[in-house]
Amino acid sequence: MMTVDHDINPSPVPPLPPFPRPNPQGLTLDEVSSAMLLAKRLFDEGNSIPSSDVGIISTQEDVNRRPMLNHIAVFSNSVAHLYLLVQKTSTDRRWGYFAILQDRTTDPPTDYYAELKPPQVHFEAKGCYKCHSSGPLAIHPARADLLTDPPLAAAINRHIADQPLSTIYHPPHEKPLDYGPPLPLKACKKCHDHDADRSPLYRVHSHPIRILVDFGSMPPKHPLSPTELAELKSWLDQKPPQP
């Protein structure tokens, strides 16, 4: 069981306590679960400085488009990078806890997605992958004034951007799906491709693609031209393959 050092100093990316097993090569599910629950405990005890915002990516895929209130905390050591999302809609009574742990001891690194309901950790892949094609997602607030600490969010985003391409852990009850052909738009493939900085995008990612493009967050440097926008919309509007 991982233990907490109560003298940990808060920082944008505070240290994740070391794993009990020395020099692990490939974390076990028990080790991943223990680290995720420890991150929740560290967050709840104030041993992090979370970036808080009202998100645009986490809006619900329905006509209500309810904004999501987010707290994002990041922990890291030489073995794993761990991202904790504490989230609820403006009308929910309870907060939900979600985590992504990237095992840095495998090649390529392995991303584990889970919902935390102590003492249980529920691993999943398909639902999280709809927004997290490349692991943790950069912070994109709905409005700049709804972000508690822009420099902190920028530091977390730099930490996210520095990660290598990874693979996804699929729990036994979830089979990896065939999502069809990846997004062919050249402006997007510069970053999102099998040999690029980020993983390819598929139609299953249509919700975050539409939001990030609509709000001008993607592409990050040059907005799509009217022709490219029409091409993207035409491709997204095609029916995805049936699982």
C-alpha cells in the first residue's frame, strides 16, 4: 500500500509517493488502484493545488448542454503520471472522481482510465476514450474568467503536452473496438496521427472535436479555413461503424 508523506509541499505537479515495489516494470492493477485512491486522498486532504474551471469539453451530449465544474490535480513520479478529475454539473449534489494513470515503465506507456468509488476503482476504456484519445486532455475552460489560476492551468497543460504517445488498457469486460478510418484532414493529422505527437482521431471523438474547433482551441495555432471546416463537418456527419 502506498503511504502519504504529510510534509508534501503543494506545487502544480506535486510528487506522487513512491510505489512500495522497488523499480516496478509494468504496474499491476492493484498498484494502479492504490495510486488512484491515494491521489483522491491527497486531493481531499489539500495536498495539491487543483486547477478549477467551468469546462467546455465536459458538457453533456444532450440539448441541455449543462456546464461541468472541474477540479484537476496532477501527481507524478518516475514510475507514473496521475491525473485526477473531480467533477460535477451545476445541478448535481455529489462530486464524481475520475483518474488517468500513465504507467511510464512500459514501452509505450500504458494509460489506465477509472472512476473512483472508494473502496472500489472501476476501470473503463470505451467511455473515457470518447474524449481522451491521447490520455489526459488539456484544460480548455469555457471562458478565461471562469478559470481560477491561468498560470497553474498553463503549467498543467505543459506537463500534459510533454507526455509520449501511449496505449490504452482495456479491462477484460471491454473489447477494443474498430472505430473505422481516422480523421483524414491534413490540418489535424499534423498532430494527430500514428507517427505524430498525438494519437489519431476518429468519429467517436466527434463531440470534443466539434467543441474544440467551435471555440477556436483546435487547431491551436491556425484556425481551419472555410473549406477545411466544410470537409471536417462532412466527415463527422457520416455515420460511424457499428460496434
